[in-house]
Amino acid sequence: MLSLYNTLTRQKEVFHPIEPGKVRMYVCGMTVYDLCHIGHARMLAAFDVIYRWLEASGYDVTYVRNITDIDDKIIKRAAERGILPQALVEGTIADMHQDAAALGLLPPTFEPRATQHVAGMIAMIEQLIANGKAYPAANGDVYYAVREFDGYGKLSGKKLDDMRAGERIEVDPFKRDPMDFVLWKAAKPGEPSWTSPWGEGRPGWHIECSVMSCFHLGEHFDIHGGGEDLQFPHHENEIAQSEGAHGHQYVNYWLHNGFINVDGTKMSKSLGNFFTIRDVLQHFDGEVVRFFIVRSHYRSPVNFTDGILQDARQGLTRLYTALRDLDLPESAGIDWSHPYAARFKAAMDDDFNTSEAVAVLFELAGEVNKSKDVALARLMKDLAGLLGLLQREPAAFLQGGVAEGEIPAAEVEALIVARREARAAKNWAESDRIRDELTAKGIVLEDSAGTTTWRRA
């Protein structure tokens, strides 16, 4: 049976969906003011694998991943570029989709935008006011009164009095309590705004996910996910809003992926160790980046260095090399009674343990290399597909994925032809020179039975 670690209860639990055979899952997506970074890639790939495994387990999954398309950062960045916020949003969403395709992500079932649900946000805020959980202030903002919600802190384990004593909180004279958070922001001159019972304004960040998740999945659903950094305050505030408005449990299972560190330090623009997905894709194939993420458990912290990505590329090369030159039969589905398949399933059913699942793939690759058994190779490819891996033709990966500064495939092929001609003429010095030139350019030649195959080192 599938078990998963529930942040809410701080323990692994057997997964029981609310409705048998169906799973409703919401994951916090991007605020589209800039390119996605490698930390976003971790979250996107982690929940893509979870989505794939839930479907492979026979569930009918509704997967919602939102887009925040109105926010202080969006307004500021658009002003800096001298364009309208909507123009910034549309361009950034297109970039995000391009990055997602490079990482091999499946599209979510729904990808709602915050600006499409403002009416619902206003309605929820009105309900919170009616329930005594929120209040309009004299400055036109509306705030959530955290002390009116008894369960505040149950996700993060934080206590209000400890938070107030231990954190620097900007004094806001319009709040009843410094820990209260904004649900509705009064409009400033020149900002996008909507008409509300409290005047022109726009929603706060936290309210949007409560509304979009409930719109698509109902007031009570199975799984809510996101990065570890969202536990507090974002997800804590979502619980307060949703349960404060509806009077019952919001989500059964909360899942959070771990951070990506760069050379052992948390990634930060201020530290100069910040990498966008685009930065990384200039040097590494998108499937290598995905493999780098997937081979670690989604909850564990991951260190990101050039050397670790090089190691990931070598690991993925080993897996693809095992499938090369094999004529695989069409997939007839996975026989889960097969020992390798059973071990893979046991790993994935244990809180989506992709680290152990990848270890099974490497064992399979070793067996395939020795036996050239096409049935085993087919099983290996089918299992890897559940992680979004090994679905290309091996040669497309082994010879493709040209990074910045690498030799193009056509040039490699031309040099191989020249080397073949030199060998035919018994010009061994020229043949060796060409091999050395290709080796220096990161190309591995493999001569066998009168033919030469190649791959990138």
C-alpha cells in the first residue's frame, strides 16, 4: 500500500483517498515575474513524479498547479522594464512552459491563474468576515485575525506567542495583532485593481490558493504540496483561511519537497549562487537535470554543483548505454510480480522513494548489459518511464544534448568517416590523431564488428 509522509502529522501514513479510486492534488506553482530557477525545477519534477506514480497506481488524478499572475514582484518588475504587468506575465508563462517541456513534465490537469478567480477570493473574504475570522481596516485593507483561528500553527508547529516574541515584525497600526496577515490590499495609484466591498484593490497572496484549490477540487481534498519554504506562512495561512471559511478540514495530506543547496549553501541571489533553469540547460540536457533531481528522495535536501550534474550525466549515460542497439518489443504493460518490478513498486510506495527506485534501474542495466535480454530491457524502460526517464532513443541522448561549446553531431560523424578512410588506407597515425581529437572534445568512440559507434563522455 502507498504510504506518504504527512507534514501535518509529522509521520508516514497509509494513503486513503477521500473518494475511492480518485485523487485530488493541488501544488503551489510559480509567481511569474522572472525565469524559473533550479529550486523551482526540484519542486516541479518532484510532484511530476508523484503525479505519475499515483496514476500508475490506478488512481484517477486531478492535478492542479496554479499560476500567481498578480503580485508585488510582478508589478515592480513590469515597471522596471517599462511594460504592462500582463505583458510580463504572458512572456514569463511562455518561458515557464518551455522550461517544463525541457524537464519532461506532464501538464497538470488544470493550471488556473489568480486573476481568473478574484470574484471567488472576494466571496471567501466576505465569508471570513461574517465568521469573525477577518476584519476590514481603515486603510482599505482586509486582514485575517489569526488569534480567532484555534488551529493556527498546526502545520508548521509554530506557536503565535513564540513567533511574536522571536521574530521581527513590522509594526502596522491598522492590524489588531502583528501576526495578522492581509487578505485584500487597497489599490495604489497605477496598480491593477478590482472593485470590492472594501474599495478598489487586489487580493493578497495567501487567499488565492485557498480559492483556486477549492474551486477545482472542492472544500476538502486529498493532497496539497509545495516547497518546504511554503510551510510557513503560506500553507499555514491557507489552512486558516479555508477552514476558517468552511468550518471543516481543508486537506488530508501535506507534502513538501526539500531545498536545493549550491555548494552546500542555500541558493540566494544575494549570495551570487542563483541559477535559473535556462542557465543550467545551456550546459546540461534537460533529462540530465531531471535525473539529478529524481535520483534523490523528494524530501531530502539536494546539493547542486557542476560536478554533481556531471555525475548525473554519467549515470544517465550508463542507463541509456544498456538500451543501445537492442530491438525492444512493444510494451505489454508492467508485470508487477517480476522481482525487479516488485522492488521498484515497494520503493515508490514508500513515500515515493525515487532513490531506491533508481537503484533498481541500475541493477537492471547491469543485467541487461550482461545478458542483452530484451524483455529485461523493456521492463527497465517501462519502469524508468514512470520517473519520466529513458523514453528517447538511446542514440538521441548519447549523441545529442549538445551543451554550449560542444562539438555538433554532424562534425563528429564527418571525423568518424575521415578516420575510417585513414584506417582503410592503413594511415594509422592519422586514424589515431582523429581519435585523439574527438577524445579531447569529449567524444568516446567504440569500435565493434567493423563499425564505430560514439557517445558524449
